[in-house]
Amino acid sequence: MLAERERIAYELSGSQLDAVSSGLKHGLTLIDGAPGTGKTRVVSHIISSLLTLHPNECVLVLVHSNSALNELFKTASLPRRPDTRLRANRARH
């Protein structure tokens, strides 16, 4: 696990590492930022770590659009499970 932490530390900035650490604790974690600040990278590290540490648990991820979810799944190296994706769309009028 130490090698994994070193790899993550190499890929992320200090504030991104803080966000990953927060995301691995109990409670709600909100990731927000301007375009290009690494939100997708941070969230993919959180999800990958949670699923590695707790393989029988589920992770709920809420995003503002299907394209954001698609980008997350492209970026994250997530284990493929039958329950990996669930999409719900808001009706637009």
C-alpha cells in the first residue's frame, strides 16, 4: 500500500491529496473547482481507493452531467462490476 500512496502523491498536488484524504473519511465530501483543476483525477483516486479498501461496499457519485460521469469513468481505473453505473436524468422543460 505504501507504493500506491507514493504513486498517488506523485500524481497529485498538496490540496488534491488533502481532498483525497477527506474523501476517504466518513461523511460527505464535495469536490468543486474551476475547469482544469484536477477534480476528475481527485474523484477517481477517491473512488478507486474506496473500492480497493472496501470491495463489497458501494460508492455513490453525483455529477452534474452525463458527460462528467463519462469523463470520470474514462479517467478512473475502476474494477468492472455489474452495479458500476447507474444514471438518472432530470427532466428538462
